Amino acid sequence: MTYAPKARRDTLIIREFEDETLVYDLERDEAHCLNQAAALVWKHCDGRKTVEEITTTLGNALDEKVDEQVVWLALYQLRRRRLLMERIPRVVSASGRPGISRRDLVQRVAQAMVIALPLITTIAAPTPASAASCSPNCGVPPTAECCPAGCPCAGPSICCSGQCSAGSCT
């Protein structure tokens, strides 16, 4: 069985840096930081390249021999974060070998190539409305960090600058 994963690209903001790629998911308000190995795998998930071909590409890019299981680990992580278009099949290699647990995979592969292990870190980002709101617990007087200029009063006598009058800062 050959499996050619396809990366999801719609409703994502992607920024590539030297050693990592940041992916912001506009639908889920999540930010994902892909290390170099995970980013390389995701970049080559075009729906045409097989896992074996992606493994070869990753090995060439990192100038190291890469085990196919490293690519499968990256694919599992990408799928869990909804960065792939479809589910990963139960058979996890072109040779038809059954899958192994991620724990076993990490233990087996980590000894050989700690640097190339794919890693994805995810954080939930606040919605724009949440990020722009003032905190009602700023304190008196509030600091610029908790109640930036232009925000309405956060409560009685809690104003960023000036005085609180009829629900707005003066």
C-alpha cells in the first residue's frame, strides 16, 4: 500500500523561518510551531509524494539517514492537529507492516536521531474580541498592560488615563 498524504492549506497563515514554521489556523484559533523536521514533512505532503519519498527527501534535507517511522510520527502529529486533509491509514508503511505505538516509535528512533525527531507545539490563541478587551481586574490605578489606551472604563474608577465618565475614559 502506498500512502501519499496531503497537507491542509486553506484558512491557514504560514510563516517559515530558518529552523521552524509557524502555522496559524484561522478556523480553530490555534497556533502551531513545527520544528524543522515536522515542517519539512508537512511541506512535502502534496498528495503525490509517498511516505517513502518524503522519508528520502527529509533525509537529504537533514543530511542524515532517516527512518520511515520518523515521517509517520510527524504525520500522526500533523493529523492530530488537523493539518492533513485525510485520516492516516491503519497500515503505516509501504511494506505493509502494522503500526507501532508512538511511545515505542520514539524510544526506537530517539537513540538514532534525536535532532531530526519531528515536534509540533500548539497553543490556543484568543479570539480577536478576547484579545482586545480590557480586564476588569486591572486594579487601581490600572497599568497600560491591562487596560491599553483607547479602552473604555473597566469598572468604576478604573480608567487607563483621565477620569471615568459615563462608561468611557476622559
